[in-house]
Amino acid sequence: MQGPLQDIKVLDLSRVLAGPWASQLLADYGAEVIKVEQPGRGDDTRQWGPPWLRADDGSDTAESAYFLATNRNKKSITVNIADAAGQQLIRELVAQSDVVLENFRVGSLVRYGLDAATLLSDYPTLIYCSISAYGQDSQRAAEPGYDAMIQASAGLMSLTGDAHGEPQKTGVAVADIMAGMYAVSGILAALHARERTGAGQHIDVPLFDSQVAWLANQAMNYLVGEEVPMRHGNAHPNIVPYQSFKTADGYLMLAVGNDRQFADCVEALGLAHLAQDARFSGNSSRVKYRDELVAELATKMRTASTADWLQKFRDRGVPSGPINDLAQVFSDPQTIERGLVHSLPHPSAGSVPSVANPVRFSATPTRMHCAPPLLGEHTDDVLTQALGYSPEKIAALRAAGTI
């Protein structure tokens, strides 16, 4: 069976994470994605190692784990877009594409004639998606941006970390990833709109705007409460108890979402009387008396092992879980049962592991059929099959440094 986007063609001019994350999702959903890279160098993340994928003999290949995380199911071609012949080549591919995705510095594609205004004028059904730090038309539009600086300037770091420690970024580049997710939803919405109107459009996805948008309840805590939210470490600003606790041999995460779960939680802990205490009987009062409640729970938690408490909570339907490292995650029976790791054939290493797309379609399944490509692996095939270039023309372009 084919994926839900099997008739969609995407020309991916993006690099690093936000754009490639978006195009990988589209590729998982069945779209044909052609990734355009700089000759001789490629996507920046190809150099972001170690670790590197290992060949069968144990030696390192030139493929970084970072690049492998976000580029499966794509074809790689190398094109010098600063070259006139390269620009013409890209325009020929655009003519066959439904979507163009880019994350160049705002305005930099104008001099190549590959900007949204130019391409939409020539190809009015095109969906052109731009990912940038601060948007296409803001006063900071020309500034570059990376995930960590966006986590900092758009508020996430102020909410992350211990209350008495330094602000922290997350362990994964979530500002980039969420911008990529917003880009995908925008592209899918624009494709749907094109079905009705026949017209394409330009989609503007700034990292900063995306990060502010998914501050979610914390944004509303400030806008409604008019107080700057403080850091709570692993605790929740609006729900108690909802945080990590130290046990006799480790840690666990407790996520009590309502009063019934709280009653079940304290019963499991042998502290059933706390559910009748006026300070703790409702969530709003538990938030008010957070410190007193957490102190009592923390003392009790330290009297038994993580496994013992998790079993007691599980028996009573109290949401809780271990704090696993990645070795534990990928050996977890749940991970194995759900098939979250796939092995894809790879020309340099024989095979490469890949984490599965979590979306399950009943009729048009996601596909994981192609390992992240070697740099320029598909250049000749794409130019021959998609554009009809002759071997002589391809050789001349290569000799001129265009590809």
C-alpha cells in the first residue's frame, strides 16, 4: 500500500534540523522528496559528529548520527545554486514539484531567482514553505537563528530547570523540531486549500513564533495570571503532585491529573488520610500547599524501591513511570512491541538503525524504505529520469562544478 502523500513531490532546499525534520515527515507519509545539497559539503549536519555510522569492519563512515536522524526516505542531489546552470536546474525541478521547502537566510534566494515571489509568479500552484528564525517580514528577518538561542529568547529556557538553579535548554532541539512540525501541518493545510482553489501560496514559519506558540499553558498562565511563571524543575506549574521523586534506589515520575487519581496515589503510598486533608483534597489547594504535600510524599517515596512503587501505582491506575536512559528506552518491551526501531539498508554500512514514525494509518501506512542518502547519491538518476538530461550534459555540469 502507498502512503497518503504518494502523489506529492517535494523539493527540499533546507538543511540542519527544522526543514529536514519537516521533509522527513512528508517523506514518511509517502511524498517523493529530493534533497538539494551543496556540492562537496552537503547539509551542515553531515559534519556534526561523532558519533559516526560504523561500517561492517567497525571503522567510521562519513555519515554522522545527527544527519541520519532526519533524512531518511529522501534522494540527495548536489547543485551549486550560485551557478546560473544550477539555478536553471532547480527551476526545472520546481516545475515538477508540489512543494518547495527552504530555510535560507531571509532574502538570500532573491539573487538566485529562487525566492517565493519569483517562483510563485511562474508556478502559481506551488506551495512554498520558508522556515527562518524570525519570519519573512519582521524587523529581525535578516538575522540567523539556531535552536538554543530561540529556546532562550522565546521563553522556554526561563521555564526549564530547577527553581533555584540556572535556566536550562532541553536535551533535544525542540524549537527546531516543533517548527518542522508546524511546517508540515501548514504544508498539508495548503495542499488541501489548493484542492479547492487551484492556487498555491507562501507559508512563513518562524522558529521564534513557533516557540512562543507552543508555550501553551505557561503562556496562558502569564497572560491570564499576569505573573511571570517560575521554574519548577520536574514539577508541573498547575498540577500537584506531578513531578519526579527519589526512591530507595533511584527515581520515578508521578503524574497525578485529578482528585480521584490523588486519592488512589496516597492510598498506594499508605497515606490515605491525606486525601481527606482540606489542604490536599482538591488540586487548587494542593497547588497552594505544594511544599507541604511534596515533603510528605517525598519522605514516603524513599522507603521503597522504584519497582515497588511503580507496581503499587500501576495496580491502582495511578499514572507513573521510571526515568529511563536511552539504553533502557530502546530495550523496553513497549519500544520493541511497537517496532519503534527499524533497520534500513545502507550502501556504506550495510544497514542503519532508524526510529520509526509514530503515526499509524490504517489504510495508507507510513513507509520507511530508504536510508538517509549519501551526499549526491541520486544526482545522476534524478537528472536523467526527472529532467531527461543526457550523460554528456551531466558530465559537463559536473566538470563545471554545477553539480
